[in-house]
Amino acid sequence: MAERQINQVFEKYQQARTMFVTTVSDLANKPQNVDVLQSKGVLVMLRNLLADPITNIQYTAALALGRLANNNDAIAREIVNADILPQLVFSLADQGRHYKKAAAFVLRAVAKHDAEMAKAVVDAGALEALVTCLEEFDPSVKESAAWALGYIAPHTPELATAVIDAGAVPSLVLCIQEPEMSLKRIVASALSDISKHSPEHAQSVVDKGAIAYLAQLIDTTDAKLKRQVFSALGQISKHSLELAELVVEGEIFPSALLSLKDTDDFVKKNCASLLRDICKHSEELAALVVNNSGCPVLVEYLGDTHGVARTPAIMALGHIGSFNEQLALAVITSKALAPLVSTLKSETDDLALAAAAWTIGQLGRHSPIHAKHVADAHTFPVLIDLETKSSNAEVQKKSARALRVVLQKCVHLPALEAVLSIAPPEVLQHVVKQFAKVLPNDAAARKLFVTSGGLAKIQEIKADDGSELHESIETINAAFPPEVVKYYSPGYSNTLLERLDGYEPEVVAPA
């Protein structure tokens, strides 16, 4: 009888603990409950339950801690300060799969907040334990461990190095070959986060054969996986020509270009970023994108997107156009200027505006032919407006630079004349200088310049003696007969009227 009563007491205690930890775990899933739970000292109670003899209670306590840390960085810091992490790490070695998943979740939830929290996870010895979990048979355990590693690596190069030094990369590359789609997604994300910091970090991923397996996944139908694959390949490519060439050698074309038409916006954006990071390195890689019909697809993508999502495609086109006249003309003939000018006119995102201005400069700076294409797209007034009115310094700078490098190549006088009356002084000198280059050597252009009113506008410009602008005006005037220049000078009509007032006609006697 006594034994039965004692058993009942312990059974009720176990039931109470189970109910308590289950309820707390459910409550912790809602951010609005976190502060109240914290005020009740829930962390101390959950820490004690991590050592409970009942496995299910241990697992649920760890799950509750993970949810609390995930929703609140202050609680994450409390978990670190309460020395809970070493207890979790120690248990990763010999507990069951459910507990391992929950423990890895806590580590991930703490590490995600900032570099300090992630370093605390590393200092607790978590990396070796997590790498061991990557070798587990259960895919869900591998997934949880990869996720935790992926939250540690992105904060700083030092943390990413610690992940590499713990031997995580070979295990991650093995995991991406597993059939489970969710595991592939998380591993691709982790590889991306490791690769992003430096060429050395990316090389450590490449050396373990990651590119081949990532490239094979480009044609997957899973949009979430595809996002991470393009992100990882882009993070590898961005660092150096050699790494970009290795990515290209993974036979990513033409599939990568086709993905610019994917139905998922993030897939398209990450794909555009990959192309940007490939073609920026060399003329050969830029030509490879062009030869795979990359320009029309990039232009189409540019027309279908808005805001910051446009920026990678804009930059890709700019990088292609920067290398030589032929590549720039390939971009122009792909009808890129219209959406670029549209971006300058209608876009509100400063990054996209600055990128579009820079790209237009790269396309128009090569020759008078390129500059005429830019001028014919009515770009000059838009760039002037951005240079003088934008509130963003970078947009102003990029617009000013693009305007000047294209003007220096532009000999299409109607386009130059169109901006004579709206150009600020710092731009005006470049416009007038172009007239001074062309007019002395082109009789037809001189006649048109007079009849269109251009010469009259030149005479209205006030320039300091000895300035570059004054010298250009003098060169233009010297190309015309003095009486023509005088006729179109301000005030000359008044001078004629004054002469009329004092003029006494000669009286001729009738025959």
C-alpha cells in the first residue's frame, strides 16, 4: 500500500513536470508571452529540467529554451550567462535524435542574434558537436546541425573560419548530396554564408568539391533550394577571377540564364547577382554571358522588376559594357537603354538609381556612336536632374560622372543643344567644349547651329575670362563670320533700334 502511494506521488510529479514543460514550450512559441515567462524565472526551471531523468521532458525543455531564445535576444544572452550552453553541448554527444534536434535549435537561436552570441556558442564547444551531428543517420538531425552552423558562420570572417577549422565543410558537402530537399536547402545556405567573407573562405568550400554539386541543383524545381544554390555560387564567384571561372566551368550555362525567367522573385534576383559577380571579373567572362544570349534576358528581367531587385541586373549590364566597344554595343542593341532611363525617371531606390547612372556611363563612354545611342534615349536631361536635385550623394556622384564621360564622346549636336539651356555651370562647360570640337570642322553643322538658335544661346552664356568655358565659346565664335556672331549677340537688336532713331535718310530729289 505504501509503495503504491509513493508511486502515485512520483507519477503525479512526473505528470506535473511534463504538463509544465509542455505548456511553457507552447507559450514560448508566442513572442508576446516571452517577457512574462522571463519574469517568472522560467530559465532556471528549464535548465533544471534539461537534466530530468525523463527523456521527453529533457527534449521539451530544450525546445522551450530554443523558442524563447529565438524570439528574444535578451533571453538568448541570459541563456549564455546562465551557462546553459555547455550543458546542451555535452548532451549532444549521447542523447537521442529528438534531443539533438532541440539542442541544435537552441544553439541556432542563440547564435542568430549577433556575433557576440555566436561566439559564445563557439566558445561552449558547440562546433565539434554540431559537425558530429552532421554525420548522424537521421536527416533531421543533420538538418538542425547544418542550420546552427549556418547561423554561426555569417557574422564575421573569424566565426566562419572557426566553422571551417572544425571540419564542417566536408560534412556539409556530403549532406548536400542527400536526397532530402530541406537538408539540401539548409546546407546550400550554410555554404553560402561561409563563402561570402573572403576568397580564402570561398576557396575552402571549392576545395571540397562544392561547386559540382551546387551546379547540379540549378535545374531543381524546388524554388527555395534554387535560391540558396544561386546565392552560394554567387558568393563564391564574387571574390576573384579564378573562383568565377571555376563556377563557370561547373557548366552553369545556359541553365543559369534561363532561371532569370523563373516564377520565383528571389530565384531571379539571386541569379542576376550571380551573373553580375561572374561578368565583372574579365572581358572573357562578360563575353561568355553575351554569347549565351545573356543581355536580352537581363534586359527583360530589368523590365519586370522594381526597387533593389533591379540592381544586380543593372550592374551586370554595366560590367559587360565596361570592357570594350563591342560588348557595350551588344548591351545597347539589346534595348537596355530604355529600361535604364525608365529606372532613372521612376525608381525611388537610391541603389538602383546610382547603378543605372553608372551603367549608362559605362555604355556611352566608348565612342561617339555609343554616346549618340545614349543621347537618343533622352538621357542627358534625366542625368542633369538627378545630379542637381537628388538628395542622395552617391546618386549625384554617379549621375555627374556618367554625364561627363558620355558628353566627352558625344558629337551629336541636336542632343547637346537640347541641354544648353538646362545645364548647370559645371555641366555647361563640357557641353560647350563639344560644340567647340565639332563646329570648326563641319560647315553643315554650323549652318544648322545658327538656324536652330544654338549660336544665340552660346552668346547668352557668361564666362569668366581665361576659363575653359570662355575659351570654348571663343573657339565657337571664331568658326562664324564676325557679323553673324554680332547679330546673335544679346542686345544687338537694341543697338540696331538705337541706330534707327538717329538715322537721317538721304533725301533723293525727284527726277
